[in-house]
Amino acid sequence: MIMGKTPEYTKRAIENYRAKKEYIQFSVDKGIKERMKNAGLSTADIRAWLLDELEKRENNAGELPF
């Protein structure tokens, strides 16, 4: 299959999408990815958990974490 060049409007759309996002990359110990898969967890689940946790901590900013 012969692929053509990516159209400029598609490149601009991708750039606009990426401009609205921040990317966080982190590593975990070997085996965690497989455990997540086996537990039925996705990166979207991790993202949702992180956002929920941030919201909880921001709402309890003056309280002790224990």
C-alpha cells in the first residue's frame, strides 16, 4: 500500500490538539503493566483515578492526609 504525504490541515489539527494537552511520562516496576491488564485497568482508568485524587487533595488542602 502506498501512502501519500499527510495533508497540512491534518498536521495543524494534530498540533492544535497537542497544544491543549500536557504529557506525563513515568515508569513502574516490571510486571505492573501486566497486572493492570489482568485487573482490567486501562490508562484511562489511571487518568480518572489521578484526577479524582487531585480533586480530593485540593478540596482538603488544609487537612492532614491521615
